[in-house]
Amino acid sequence: MAPPTHFKLSTGKQIPAVGLGTWRSEPGQVRQAVSFALKNGYSHIDAALIYGNEHEVGQGIKDSGVPRENIFITSKLWNTHQPNVAEGLQKTLDALETDYLDLYLIHWPVRLVPNESSALLPVNPDGTRSVDRSWDQSETWRQMEEVYKSGKVKAIGVANWSIPYLEELKKKWAVVPAHALKEWCDKHGILLEAYSPLGSQGAPLMSDPVIQEIAKKNNVSAATILISYHVNRGVVVLPKSITENRIISNGQVVALSDEDMNVLNGLAAQGKAKRINTPLFGWDLGFDDWYKQ
């Protein structure tokens, strides 16, 4: 059976199973990458205000000539805009030059307080992050529900939230988030999305001998195995590249056998799981592998 090309969100809207990630895409390169991807079969672009390249992403979308209604655009509310979600959203819409987003996520369950040091990544005089520890994330979610009702976003969700944080949010949500963590999400009808599927910078997972062996067995690249793994387990995946041949190959997904999936699922138990993004917020976000304060 062929792997799925789309998944259904809690709103009923369809999201493409593979999207182009734009995190860490260099200025001057992401515009061309987005345009090329859309011209070559992609229909899902993942962006965020903190990436600092949403204007270029929007230019790439325009350059592609693909009609807006045929593109699924995701972006994320940055931490400093949590007290005013509508304002943060409008900054993203203006940068992307679009009237709406298909999916809008709370980027992290942490509110940062801007000060003279920075509008986006503020620090205190002692060098620690300027965090509002009293902020209630349910207020951010309430405002997310408001922008959802306005029609400016077609679905809402969260990113980088652990199960304890989701359990707290669940007590107050009216609109179910579109994204979260696998078993918990399956239980609550929430779709999960995976970024950095190749292991982030340097793509360390691609050199793992187990993954190399499965790739050889299936006559595909290690990157294809890593991307296909997520789609085969029902997870949207966001590989990032600015290289044309890799953009094309990253969009190719193959069906994996139960045997291969079981082997891949077992890699974490062998100590091969690796967190690739741990911002120094000075805050325990509740993940088992999060640094402790």
C-alpha cells in the first residue's frame, strides 16, 4: 500500500504529509528554495516569524506562480507576541503577503518579555532569558481560538509542547490543537508534525548503520528512509533543504514494511534518540530529555 500523501487535521482540513521546512535557511536562498519546491510538487511550506525569513518565503511563494489556494502555509507565533496573538499573526501575514494561514502554531509554551536588549530574544542583565514565569498559556490559547474564529487562520496548534503542558491546556481548550506528541495525540485525535527529520545540522542520523542497512534493503537513500518513517507512522514531516536535487528527493516517500518500522521504532530504546533543539529559556518544559534548572 502506498504511503499517504495527506493527513486530516482535527478541523477536517487536509494537510500535505511532507512540507518544506525553512528553519535555518540562509537569507538569499530560501526564496529560490520555496519557489523551486512549489514548482516541483510540494504544496506545504513551514515558516515562523523567529526564522527571520518570512518575507523571502512569501516572495518565493509569489515567484512560484502556484495559486494561494493550492498551497498549505504553516507559521508560528513567537514567544514575545503571546500577550497579543493578533498582532503577532499580522506581522507574519504581512511578511508572507497573504490574507490567511492554513495552520498557526504557538511556537513554545514560554512567554518572553521584550526589553532594550532585544525585541525577540530578550535577556536580563545577568544574561538569562527574560521570561514571564507567571504567564498563563491558556490565555495565549484563548487568543489563538479568537484568530481561528476570525478566519485568518484555518487551523491552530502548538509546537514543542510536552504532555504535562498539553494536559494543562486540555482543561481549557475549546478548539483542539492540530499538533502534539504521538501516543498522547493519537488518543486525543491530534496530528503530530516532525521537524529536522534528518537530525538537524550535519544530518547525523543518515550515517547510522541501521538506517543505512534499511536504505540499502529498500534501494533508496537514508534520507528517504528517515522521511518515509514519519509518514508511515502517520506524522507530517518537514525536511529542510535549499539544494534543488535534495528538495526533490526529500519529497519522495516509500512504503516501509512492518519489520523495518519495528526496527526504526526501536532505535530510541537503544539510546539513539537525540534532542536537536533546546533553547536556553531557563525553564523546564516537561520533556524527559529537557535540561533541568
